Amino acid sequence: MKIKTIIKITIFIVSILLLGSVYVRYGDRLDFGSEEVIEETSRAINTAEVSLGTIEKNIDGEGVIWPSTTEEIKSTLTYKVKDIFVQKGQLINTGDLLYTIDTEDLLVQLIAKNDELLAAIDVLEDAVDHVEYQFITIRALRNGTILESNVIEEEYIDIIKENNGSLLVFDTVYGELDIGDYLPNGKITDAQDYLVEGHFLEQGDSLFTVRITSSDFIKARDNVTKLNEEIDHLEWLINNYEVRAKKDCLVGDFHVSTGVLLNENTTVLTLNPIDEYRIDISVDEEDVANVFIGQSGNVTLSSGATYEAKVTMIDYIPYNETFTVTMALASSENLLPGLSGESIIILERHENILRVPLSAIKTDSEGEYVMVFTGTEGLSNYEIENLPTEKRYIERGLVNSLYAEIISGVELGEEVIIIHTITTYNESGGKSGLGLKGKF
């Protein structure tokens, strides 16, 4: 082994032995840079005036502002979507182009529908040549006074009821009776002049005659009417092939692709109108029993803007021991989907009542009390141990996290004592690094 290597090993061993002997002799006074933390407590006392004010008991929650409703844009006939001009999550304005319809396919359908119409007209003309009529005279079923009359000469009963909701209503000893509820569909003829409001009908009085046509004629007539309506709609779509937004909206999901033939009443896309907003919050199971539909509250955004709101829905299926409560905002001004909000549901509100800070109320075996300051000078002129005070037992009402309503025990303008315990932590210790402290 080389001499230099032996010397290095010897020096290392000697150093270790020296450090060990120092620790054995002075170990209790070695300082490794640690610091001792000293906890100190003190009391601060001030007063609060018994004042008039308002106390609200609330449920707080957080959520995301989102449009209240979803609308589906559906195909009104069989057609293909040619081009799509919006994407999911995009905010669009009234009149913005959503998608276009393939008019070439619509023209093919229009030609086919016109051929169907010509054939249907032939069937209708044949039915007219061979139509058979049946006439039924309608009479009053019971005595009664006419309350409402919508009987129209040469009009069909189903059309009258569709437009007016009733045909001929009169008051009987058994209650109101609409004669139209008991008649087959047909055209009204020979209606009597006295079918007016206020006229008294006797049982058996003639009212009008219903002309009932054969079912083949009715079927042929209705088919022609339907085909004409479909052709009108096809022509309208060909001239209005651009589908545009009817409201300011947030674009949702597209359910179709371009070039795919859609059946009638297929959902093309969903839109969320941004004229109404809601917020969903989670409410603990112990609080949800106090929430009801129509309950008032408010929602505050991070910008500080506050909006009035009302509870519109409560989902009673729990999730992680909480329930989802939906609140509708009263205004949509300056709102955008996705904004964060803090909501408050007002459970109870007492106005113009005596109140004190909740921290001023103490409890002993006899009940709740406050210490009323009775000094004639300022609080700073007294030692803490010699404060002039009077112990008053109180009856309290509504309480929230800050204030308590006082029903009895103190008077307006009196001052109550509030004691704050202040804890401080002071660090003391030696120098950083390894060192020795104390005397040797």
C-alpha cells in the first residue's frame, strides 16, 4: 500500500474519534441549528353595540351558470343535411346559419309527391261521383239553457271543435252538456235560428242536421289535403334551405352527419337558448328538508355581480349524501354559459330586529347570556380585570354564522363585551448549522 493512502486513512480515523469525544463531553450543549417554538396566548376585548338589523339564515352552495332550457332542431320531412356551419360549444346569434338542406334530394321528393297528388285527385273524383250521404237530425237531449253556441251552417263538426273547443253547450239539471261530444263527424245543415246563448231548450227540440258522407269519400278527401300540405312544405324548404337560429344560443350536440338521409322528425342538433340561466348546487341531506320550490335566493359571480334567483327543482335522488337543487336566475344580463357562481338559498329572514354578534353570547348552567358593558368611560380606560359589566341572560331568536337575534335581555344601543383569544407563536433558538451553545 502506498504511503500517501495510509496517511489519508489515518487522518480520517483521527477526525472521527475527535468528533465523537466532543459529542460525549458537550453533547447536551451542541446546537444543530434547531429552533424552539414558544406558544403565547393573550386576550383582546372590545365591545359591540346592540343594533337594529336583518338576519338571514341561508344555505350556501357553488355551481356553474348554464342555460335553463335545451331545444331540439328536428327534420320536418325526409331530407339530407348538406353543410354544417356551427360547432359544439359555439355561441351564436339570432339569424346565424346553422346548416343547409340538400335541395337536389328535395326536388326528387317534390316530383314524386306531385305524381301521388295526381293519382289521389283521380281517386277523390271517383269518390265524389259515387258519394253517399246520411242525414241525422240532432235534438236536445234534456231541458237546459244554452251557455255557448258555435254551430256554423255548412261547416264540419271536427273543424268547429278544433277551432272553438266546443259545439253547443247548455246547462241541464245534470250539469253542463256539450252536444258535440256525442255526434259523429259530418257537415252541419238546417241549423235553427234560436241556437244562441241564453235560449232555453226543451228536451226534443230540433237543433240541426248532420250530413254524414261515406268513409271512402272522406278518406280520399283527407289524402288530397295531406299531399297538398306536404307539397307546400317541400316547396317552402326548397326556397328556405338555410336553417338559421331563432334565438341567441349555445350550440349543443350534432346528431347527424352531412349527406345522410334523415327520416322525418329526426333530431339534427340541440341548442341552449341563452335568454334564461340556471345554477345547480349540492345541498346536504340535513338541509334539503328546508328547501322548497319557489324559495328565494341569489347568485353572486366572481366579478361581484349578484342576481336574484328562485328554486325551481329539487332532485331527491342523493349523490354522496347530497341533493342537487336547481335555481333559476331572474336575469340573463351580462351572463355567459360556464361562469362560476356562489348561490344562497334564503331559509328564513328577520328584518328590523335587535341583534348582537354571535361571539358575544356565552352559556352557563342557567342559559345563554351576554356581558353588558356598564362603564361611563371608554373601554381603554379600564383594566381587563376590572371592567364594569353586568351579566344578562337573554332569549335569542334566529341565528346565522355572524349574528343572533335578541328577543329579550338587552336594549337597543347597549354595548356587549366580546373577548377574543389571540394565540401567537414565537421562534427562538441558536445559529444555523452545527455549533455549541452555553458555557463550557
